[in-house]
Amino acid sequence: MRRFVLILSAVLAGVFVTSAQVRWLEKVHDFGAFDEDLGKVYCDFKFVNDGQEPLAIIAARANCGCTRPEFSHAPVAPGDTGVVTVGFDPKGRPGKFEKNIYVETDAERSRTTLMIRGTVIGASNTLKSRYPVEAGPMRLRGTTVAYGPVIKDHSAVKSLEGYNASADTLHPVIAGAPRYINVICEPKTVAPGEQFVVSCILHSDLSDAWGLTTDSFTLAPDPDADAVEVETVAIIKEDFSTLTPAQMDKRPAMTLSEQRIDLGKLDRTGKKIVHTFKITNSGTDPLLIRSITCPDPAVKIELSDKKIKKGKSARVTLTVDPSALKPLSPLNARITIIANDPVNPTEMIRLTGE
């Protein structure tokens, strides 16, 4: 029995030794930092056939069109060395990169993953097109984070991309963000030529605002550097999608006594003008006024009641200060009213004067 085991082991060992075996001298190549204007860069990945049978590469492919592997289909004799040459095109790709190359050989159909990495120092034209906003040593994709519609009590995430265009390491600093937006910069330390991402997570349940909601925060490349202001824009809406047909039949309904208010000729040196209109609930369930706003600083708004019962009305008092208007500019303001009316949640009134 022992003799049989020894013979079997010898046979298996012989098979193992005589088969083709691939040994890579390195599987990762780091180009380091280089200028985009340098053009395509290349590196060689060498391998040795440690077996006793010829070895051939069957296929090699990359996970990105910017990376191209090249190789010979000729078999590599036992003990000889073969090469896979990998080229990388940095055009239009500033920042840090990592690319994988997958190589298959006929050595028992083995598959090896090779990697190239490095940092592309972007050319001026590329940076201007991809990161048009210059903020000191930083370049940004923009200075506005636009969320679009966000359902109340839900969260939304948007990001802003940036790039370190300097020769120094940056430590971005974020300040002044509203409490309902969590702003995170990754990585916290940005090496020259590398990219960073500013993630902005909006929690609408932490905001009292409804409708168009704008805010801002500042972003600086370092604690002692000048900051750039980044604006955030969202439209916070109520979710009516879960209402049943029975609830819709009993819905509140917002009706305005006026759709347009014309104050006529305004005396710029005279007294303030007061005008009132009504919001009526022509539905069944209570009408809740979520928000009533006017962006014009010359217009002040007072609402008598935010909760309006069936068939009842609330009084809205507008106070217009003509002296707060821009000289020679007419009054052309918009009053926006947001309520829990699922059919007509937003109403606008145009307020004009000369």
C-alpha cells in the first residue's frame, strides 16, 4: 500500500512539474505623478514560465478604454520570460487613477489581475473644461449643489467635485453649512494633482422650509485661505402619494380671494401700503399653510392662522414699503403659498405697482 502511495505521489508530482506555470515578477506598477501633456505612458509586466511545458497568453483586457494591454501570442518556452505591455492615455483624465488588467494564460486557464496607478497633473485646457471654477489652488466643477425636488422627511445626496491644481497638499475646510445639510469632504488631505469630492447630504426633516429652499456654505483649500461660497438649492415637497381615494375625497382645498394684486401708483416717499386678501378652505379636512413667502425685501407678510378649518378663511396682510424699492424700479413681486392641498399644493400671486 505504501509503495502504491509513493508511486501515485511521484506521478502527480511529475504532472505538476511538467505543466506550464506562470510567475509574475510584479503585478502592480505605479507611474507616480506625471503631466497630462506627456501623452501616453507605458510599462512592462514580465512573467516567467516555471513549468516544463510551453506557456501562451490567451487574452488580456482592461477595465477602461484608456488602458490598452499588448502581448505576443507566441508560446513562451519553459524557463523563458514573456511580457505584457500596458499603455495608459491620460488625456482628459486629471487626478489619481487605478486601472486593472485581466490576463488569461493556458496554464490551466489561470487568470491574473495586474494593476497600474498614478496621478495625472492636468493640462490647463483640461482643467478649464472639467473644473471651470478657479478658487485659489482649488478648481471646482461648479459652486451650486442642485438637489431638485426632495420629499419632506426624506434625504437627498448630491456631490461637488474638485481638483488640487497646486504643487502643495491641501486640507479643505467647510464652514457655515445649515444644520439640515451634512457636508463631508473626501479625502481630507488632497495631494497635488488629486481629486476630491464634497458630498452634501440634505435631511429635509431637519428643515422648516417648504418649496424652493436656498442656502450656502463655504469651502476653503486650507484653514487660513480665502473661501468660496457654494449655494445649495432644493425644492422641498409634500408626499401625497400614499393618500387613499377616501382621503382624497376629504382633502383640503386652497382657494384665494385674489390671484393678482395691483397697487397702482406708489409714492416712494409716502407711507407704507397695507393690503389684505383671504385664503379659504373649500375642502373638508383642515387646510395647513406650510409656507407663504415673498423674496422682495419691500414686502412683509402676516398670516392670521396657519390652520384653516372647512369653509373658513385666513387673512393675509401685505405691508409694502415703497422707500425700500430700488429707485425708478416698479414693484413686481411674487407671493408663493404652499399648503397641504394634494391637488393644488402651490399658489402664486403677482403683486405689482408703479
